[in-house]
Amino acid sequence: MKLKLCTLLAILGLASGATPAADIEGIARACNSCHGTGGVSVGLSMPSIAGLSESYLKNIMMEWKSGTRASANMTRLIKGYTDEEIAGVAAYYAKQPWKAQPQSAPADLLVKAKEATERCETCHGATGGQPDDADTPMLAGQWSRYLELELVKYRDEGFQMTHKKMIKNARKLEEGDVATAAKFYGAQSK
């Protein structure tokens, strides 16, 4: 009886379109080749994704899949996955612990950055470690080179980015403050 029940539940799970956990782990292993083991990046321009919110991860992947957000690599890679697989991968990485990768920054830069990042605080928190909602990513301890590259994209009118408030605020930054803000958030531990 127990075997029949387990078989029935497995069939119902597959029939409902649910993606088996083993498939999600396989997809995650593919993601790890760029984003690091368990989604903790060791590359300066590749973001860590472990511990980011499920909502944020799912939304950004769906933006790449639909083509509303530009990324040559991610758009190409993500198009091959179903919406259910994307949701499963988002849930998988959201359950992994966030591991800040604090980078050193000179004290004078940190002081100067306080003014440059003032408008960022309303969504990301004072140190980038207290996002105000599930759709806002953690910045504290994210690789500063990655953060700088993303800010440059938001500032570029020809680059396809979706978050209007982020576009507006990034474009208000002085050009010299882009790297300063990125280094400030990269230097934070929480």
C-alpha cells in the first residue's frame, strides 16, 4: 500500500508539471560553473546569487527569458528553461545562505561613498544589506566590480534595463561616484 501511494504521488507530481528536485539540482550545478559552488561567486565580475530572494531571482530570470532585460549570456542560457524550472532554481538559490565577500576599501573612500550612496539607502538599506522588499537585491559584500558594471548598464540609455527607479537613481550619480558606490557596497559585510 505504501509503495502504491508513493508511486501515485510521484505520478501526480510529474503530471502537474512539477520539476523534480534532482532536475533543479542539475540546473543549479550548471549555474555554479559561473556563479560559484552553491551560488557563492569567486569571480570579481560574476555575482553571488546564493541567499538572494526567491522573488528577485525569479523576476530577473524571467526578464532575461522574455527579453525585457538585456544580458547576452543569461538571455541565451535561460531561454532553454521552463518557467517551472526557473521558479525551482530561484527557490533553490534563495534557500542557500548569503555569504558576503567583503572587499577592502580605503577609509576616505568609505566616507566619500556615504554621500554617493545616499539615494540607494531607501531600497537597499544604509549598507546594502537591508533590502526593503523581496524584489530588491542584497548589495553588501557583493563583488564591487560586478556592482560597478551593473551601475554602468543602468546609466547607459542604450542598454535594456527594466527597473525605472534604479535607472533614474543610477543616472543621477556623478560618473566618478559609480566606482565609489560599488566599492562601498562591496566592502560591507552586512
